[in-house]
Amino acid sequence: MSLHQELDKLRGKALTDLKQIKDQDSLMALRIKYLGRKGELASIMALLKQVAKEERPQLGKLVNQVKRELEIAFLRVSKTIGDRKSQGIDFTLPGIKPPIGHLHPLMRVQRELEDLFRSMGFMVLDGPELESEYYNFESLNIPIWHPARDMQDTFYIKGGKPDNRWLLRTHTSAMQVRALEKYGAPLRAVVPGRVFRYEATDASHDHTFWQLEGLVVDKDISIANLIGTMKVFLSGIFQREVEVRLRPGYFPFVEPGFELDMKCLVCNGLGCRSCKQSGWIELIGCGLVHPRVLEFGGLNPKEYSGFAFGLGLSRLVMMRYKIDDIRLLLSGDLRFLEQF
Ligand code: DAH
């Protein structure tokens, strides 16, 4: 058989074989068989050397023609059977969900509260976490000798003045006088934020937690305004009636002062570790703004009055989602966080 004939035979065989091909793997095998470095076409090319010199150019041209034709044929088949991946796809399988984050339950509740209070005409303010003794204590009628400073022991920071040191704020109340200084009266503001205490931690106490402060100052503000506002916001946030009780409470910056407790939703009032077995959760401290605080804020207490409240935002989140250990909130544990 002449080289010419052999070439023709190879061409025919390759094209017939190609017709049987149904997937990329066998296509690749076939390509190696015919067009590979040690394939059939290559061995014919090797024989070219033995051919008479005059015939060589013409035969060489023919070999190249066949090679190009086969390459195009292989390419065409490759395109029609598609790529390796698309062959095995089952389009009915559920997709792979890319892991994306979501709001922390604290932030979700905080934003809901902000919306709620905005709808009642409140400003939403932000305040510094690194605060001075003056705003955190002094201006709230808690002088240096006051025992309330011990109850809110905190982390003092180097620097500041000996009589006005820097500290991590123990409550969002520290924004009361700052807000009065900046905006004056009438004022309606809430201040959500992170606060800190030097504290032995347990299921209901952490060294870092969230509060939401509220301050309303205007003419003729009374306890009725305070209680009305608390009711609206609690039913707004829980979307149902919740049982609350009001008892006298002492805070140096309000007079009279109250503690508003909510029936524990984790145990439904039966007693559990998040309510210290009492069935009630201390949720809000509140009262009528103390005249001295109004004075510190540059207002005349004979002209203006107001109410203030401090809501335990972390506690509220615990009630809302029935979380029985406050420390979970900042644990960073994904097994916890992924439940929300
Ligand atoms: N700042 C208080 C605390 O952290 C809570 C509080 C009580 C805030 C009474 C108030 C208030 O505005 O009127 O314990």
C-alpha cells in the first residue's frame, strides 16, 4: 500500500470512529490515537523520510491537509457533546447556598426599636463608649462619694484628669446631659449602645451588654407620659400584651424612679436561670428626670420636666428569642448565631 493510500485509509477510519463518540473522555482517547505525538498520523509522517525526494513535497502537503481536516472534525464533535461538566448535571438537585452572614439578633432588635421610636418622633443618637466620669456619673447626680458608683463599677482608662477620669461607660444614660447640651429642649431622643461593667459574669450578667436610653424633656411631662410610652413600645416590640409590673426603684438621676419588670418569657413566670428563679425580668429603669440633671443640661427645672428610661436591650433580646444565657450573645459561637 502506498503512503497515499494509507493516508486515505487512516482518514476514513478516523472519521468513522468519530461518529461513535459520545463523551469527552473517549474523544480525548481517540484524538491521542490518531493525532497524538505517537499517534497514527505521526507514524505516517515518520515514513515520509523514506519516500523519494520528488514526491515528498506533494505527500507532505497531503498529510497536512488530512491533519487539518481531522482536527476540525474533532473540534466539531467536541462542541456538539458539550463540556465534561455539563454532561453529568442533574438540574433538579438543590443548589449550593453560598454562606452569607446576617444581622446579629441584638442588631435586629436594636433596629426595630429605632424604627419604633422614630415613628413616635424620637431622634436616634449615638454616643461615645469611652466616656468621662462627668457624663457617666457626675452630671447624672452621682457624685464621687455616691454608693451608686460601686454598683456600676467599670473599667477606668489611663489619662483624663484626676477628678474627671476616662472610663468605659456603664450605661447609655451618659448621653442624657450630652444630648441636652447639644439639642436643648424640647427633646425626644433614644440612644442605643454598648455599655460595660466590671462584673463577675453569670447567665444574666456580662461585662459587655447593650442598652437603649430614652429621654423626653418638654413642658408638663408627667408619669402618665412615661407609662404610656412604655406600653406602646413594649406591645410594639412583642406584638402582643406582655405582663409588666412597676415598682419603686432608686436611680440618682430620676425622681421618682421606677423599675419596670416584665414577666419572664423564657419560663413564663415559673422561674428559671435567666430570671434568677423569680419569674420576672428587670427590663427598664425609668422615672422623671431629676431637677439637677436638667440643670446640668442647662435647663431651668421650674420651666421644664421630663422622663427618662434605660432599657436592657440584651435582656429584651433574650426574652424575645428565649435565650437563657446572656453570655451566648457575644460568644461568637456559630452554632448559636446560625439559629437566627
Ligand atoms: N442607667 C440605668 C442602669 O444602667 C438604667 C436607668 C434607670 C436609665 C433609670 C434611666 C432611668 O434613664 O431613668 O442601670
